[in-house]
Amino acid sequence: MARMNDNPHPNAEASSFDDWEMPQDMDEFRFDLARRIDRFVADRLGCWERCDERECRRARACRSPQIGCPILPPPPVLTPEEDAQRRAEFYDALKARVAEIEQGGG
């Protein structure tokens, strides 16, 4: 049986969009979404455990005021062919998921 303490991210703000209000400005929306995605990734990787920011360690979740977590490794540099291949794979997976949702399986 799961206990409350079994959740490794009890305070993870990025894991919940329930209280998120949609900004009216598209640039503000993009910035906020990018920050939330980055915090989500950093939280799931447990970056807060190694973070120099006291607030992150205290909250046991990323609380970086920047968009990017300072200790996340940089993404790999891809050749144009690798980039095209990854984008095609992502697009195919996205199309498959949309089709699944439209058929009522999602």
C-alpha cells in the first residue's frame, strides 16, 4: 500500500496544472510553459538533490527562477539528419496518439 512519503515529489509545482491560468499574452504563455516543462524534467531526474539552490533542496523540487535548471546536462548536438529523424519520429508518435484519442482510447 502506498504511503504519502512514497511520493518522491510531494511539493512538485510543475507536476500539477490544475491551478494554472492561461495567460492572455502568447509570449508569456510560451515562457511559462517552457519553465514548467523544464522544472518537470528536473524534478523527475531528482536534480534538486544536487542543486546549489537552497530553496530547491528545501522544497525537494526545482524552484529555479530561470527557465533552465542550472544542473541539467545540455541536450546533445545533432546533425541535420539526426534532427530530421527525431522530428519525424516525434511527429509519427504524435499522429498515432491523436488517432488513438480520436478513436476513444485515450
